[in-house]
Amino acid sequence: MIRKTILIVALAASCCVVMLPAPAGAQRALRAGSVPVTIAVLEWSAHTEGTEAVIVRRPAQHPADVIVIRENALNPAMLSAALRQLLALRSAMGDEPRMAGTFRVRRGVRPGEARQDELFLAPRLVRELRRATPRHVDGVGVARAVEISVPAQNTPPGRT
């Protein structure tokens, strides 16, 4: 029981998410050590063809990372899996991408399974996404979207 509690606390601390409410297109001030990401929800997208969610890394745009989730796949478990995978990608490849890429999100838990794997803030983010006003997201199109900030990951060895 103690090991499980420590693991949950460690995951919650490493996946801290900060909401950044601001009008579309406005520059957002970030806390030191945080990196922005946009989460976009679409009914259908070429990005999500054949999958429920993807992470799109775009070196020349702000924010550089966008999580695109299909409308029918939006739930706390999927959003948690996408955020964890983004943090893993950033840890391996750096916070700022050097080349464009699209990465499929692997679901951590199946629908109906226990919610133990969900991030504590995921249900709130899902509610925010469902209420968000559609707006243009560069490289994605018009989508309900929010911009959040996640902790910066260490730059991989050999990168500056």
C-alpha cells in the first residue's frame, strides 16, 4: 500500500499541469521551468485517422506541441495517456522539437477499467475542453482547444 501511494504521489508531482486561460492568439506568460502545449478536440482529423489521439510536434510554431484527440475518444484516461506520452517524448527528444513529427498515443487503460491511471487534473481538463469555444489551431484547423503548461523535461544528453 505504501509503494502504491508513493508511486501515485510521484506521478502526480511529475505530471503537474498549469491551466493558462487567455484569449486565442495572445502571448502567454509561463512559469520558469514550464513548457506550453495545446490540447485540441476534433470530430475527425487527418492527424487522427486510424487512431484516437496523436501528439503533433511542430518546431516552427507556438506552442510546438499539440495533442489532438478525437471527440469520441475524449476522456480522462485518454488525456492522461497523451500527457504522459508527451512528457516521455520531451524527456527523450527535448522540450523543443528539432523536426516535425506525429506520434500515436497509446491508451493506458481500456474504457471501463479502473481510473487509477488518470492524472488528478484530467477530469477538469476534459470538462474545460468540452466547454471550450472552437478556435483556429495552427496546423490542425478549427477545434475546441485549451493551452496548458507542463513541467519542462531534461534535455537529452548531447543536446544543447
